[in-house]
Amino acid sequence: MISKKNLTVNHLSLEEYTVSMENIEVSILNYGATVTSLKVPNKQGTLENVVLSYASLEDYIKNNSFLNAIIGPTSGRIKDGLIHINNKQIQLDQNFIDKHHLHGGKECFAFQLFDINIKEYDDHTDVICSLSINTEDSYYPGNKDITITYIVEPNQLKIKFEGSTDEDTLLNMTSHLYFNLSGEKSDILNHYLMIDVDNLIDLNHEFVPTNIKNVKDVSLDVTNPMMLKNLLTKELVSSHIKGIDHPFILNKKKYYDASLYDPTSQRHLQIKTTYPIIVCYTHNYPEEKELTNNTTNIAHQGICFETQYIPNHEAFKDLAQPFLKASEKYEHQTTYIFSIKNESK
């Protein structure tokens, strides 16, 4: 079943679509191609929202946390806002501490109006979000066509990222979904996190990814399910990072790349992606805004799995690079699979 709301927020004419089917309900706003609600059942079969959601739609317009929005043209921080394409240096806007480039800067897809089309099939529904960007409106080269497709199926949500360009460019898109499997009843500290990974990228004092380290060397061994309150040590939380905010280099050795489990609701989330990196962020710097559960958004209220290429890519030439040639097509997919289980491992 599909429903649509026409909304006016801050003089913007917006559309919100809701797709309902067996064991899942997803609402998507055309502003930022943003998920405003994602409901799946708990152990009793009760559908509850498992992503952080603002109580007011106006907060998605001023969405400094990029809550549940699509990020691009690039994701993460780029040192000094400098990139090089075909030996040409390009200065991007420096929107993070007035020095580095973050999440595509002024062009971020989280603040763009997408065109939405719906296609229904017997076993799934596609919510197709399209955006065109002209060269003259962009720091990044090329006229670009972007398509984000939310594929809603029973018990799972897929996000397909597609793009094309008429000039060689940089493209590194992700979803900024913030998960809380409790159904908005608590923070995420009792959730169990696992990522199929040996190495991560550590951050410098300005949050820029700099050095590859083994997860065990920085006390973030998530190779087996670990309760988040044990990972968020006093040392880490008291540091400038205040939690997990690291790019993890995926091993690609398991059926899924990451998992999250809440023992109270018994919801289990498995994440599969074609991307080589997951930036895991435990919502360390929240905006104190009201959420749909009538509470104020606080630190560690949600966790984000930003599937993508490596941020600050020029410092990591040996890793897959987020370049898109004019002759090629950008295509990646991330799948979120929901189930019920009664143990953490």
C-alpha cells in the first residue's frame, strides 16, 4: 500500500510517501530523499520506528545532523577541501571548522529537492528519487544525473545509488540513516555491534581520517558482537571524537558486512553493501531537538552506518577511489535486513 502527503514547510512544497507491506513501513520525504520513519516488528510483532525521527518536519530543512538523508556528491571530510581530478586542483567549500570539506558542503544532497516516482511490483515497491545537477551550480565537474532508489521488500530495505556525468568527477554517496532498534525507547548503549573488519582509519585532532590502524590497537574490536556501552569507553567518550566516528575497511568475508542487535526488542539488523567502507558514527554531537518519541535527541541515541568509498581519499591511494569517469556509470547498493533473534551472538 502506498500513501502520499503534500506538505508545506518553510514555504517549500514537499511530498512524503509511505510504503507499507508485510513487516515493514517506510516513509520518504522528497527533501533530501530523507527517510522520516522506518517501522519493523519487535519480538511481539509490534511495528515500531527503528530510526531517529524529528517530531517537526521543519527540522529536516535545518538538518545539521543530516538525519536519515542522502549525502553527496561526496561523503565524509576532505582535508582542506582540496581535490585533484585529471591533474587539476579544485577548491571545495570549507564548511567544517572553516577548514575542511564535509558531506558535499553547500551542495549536499540532504538539502536538495528530489523528484519522486513510485513503481509497484508483486513482491516489492521502488521509490525512485531523482536529481539533476548542472556544472555551473557545482564545485564538482560535470552535469550529473543522480538516482536514489529505495526498494521496499518484506523485512528489508535496499538503497540503490546511481549516477552519471558528462565530465570526469568525484562521486561518493551514502545514506545517513540513524538506527535505534529499541523502537525509540532508549539509547543504543545496550545494542550489540559487529562489523566484518580488521582495520579502520583513525582520525586526527580535526576529525580528518589519517592513519590505517588495526581495530584492536584502538580498542574498537568489533569483529564479534560487542555491546556499545563497552566500546564507548570513558577514554573514547572524553576525547574530542566523543564516540565512534571511524571509517572501517570491510573484509568482505561474510554474508553481511555489519550487524546490530537489541536484546530487549530482539530486533536484529544485518547490513550488506557493495561499498568498500562503512563509516560508523554513534551520534556523538547531536542537535538537541525533539524526536517523535517526545524526548530530546541526545548523544548516542542512534547509530549510523555510512556505506561509501573512503573519505579524504587522496590520503589513501591504495584504497578504492571515488572517481566517476564520463564513460562510466556509478552504481552501488546497501541492504538492511531485519529479523528477530533471542541472543546477541
